[in-house]
Amino acid sequence: MMRIRCMTLLSTLVVMTFLVMPSAWAAEAHIMLTPDKLQWTDVAAFPGAKIAIIEGPITEAVPFTFRIKFPADYRIAPHWHPATERFTVLSGIINLGVGDTFDQTKTKALPEDSISIMEPKMHHFAWIGEETIVQLSGMGPWGITYVNPADDPRKK
């Protein structure tokens, strides 16, 4: 009899917890967006490109998801990120190379639906021939450090 009462009480507490959970927390737990709802803004680390934060903030130790839209004829100098970077090419082609020196001939073309996963602090660079959109995700904080500080457009 005592066991039944304890189970009933425990079940009631669990159900009540979910019934009275804050609606704001519930809204953050599930995100559904269509492309027309993305809010594109300038990104200082990539002048001329646009960023749309889907999940974040990207500067904190939380999961992140964002998209970057690069214009045609774009070049990204050698750089690295503090956390594992996972990106998927949604449209266009990004040409990715590894190393401390930009060398267009030592890149691999990653067309639409391609995926790249890079470990923290892996030095890499890229160039884009046509408008390209990539989606990045991982665990923050996300950031970018240019191998050569003189290449960092935020410092110009």
C-alpha cells in the first residue's frame, strides 16, 4: 500500500514539473525556421559576407548553429577556430585548403551537400568562386584567429 502511494506521488510530481515548466524554456528547446525567417547581418571577420545565427550565442560554451553567405570571388586567409568546426555546404562551392599559407592550388572543391569537420586550431583557408552558403555547428565558443594577424580584417 505504501509503495503504491509513493509511486502515485512520484508520478504526480513528474507530471506537474512538465506541466508548469516555463514556456520560455520550452520555446528554446525546439527551433524550426524556414529560410525566409533567417536574419542575415554583416560579419566583421568576413567583410562582404553575411551571417545568420540559428542557435547560440556562438561566443558562449553552448551548442551553436549558424550560416554564412559568401559573395562570389571571395578569399579567406589562413585561420583557425578554438573548437571543432563542422560545416555543410548548402549551396555553391567552397574550396578548402589546410596550412599556414594561402595556396589556391592546394584546395579541395566542396560542392553543395559536402561536409567538412576540422579539429580545434587546425590552420585552414578557403576561396569561393560563386555565391556560397555554408552552415556551421558545434559546441561554443566559436571564434576565428587569423594565422597572420595582418590578415585579420577586424584590425584594419
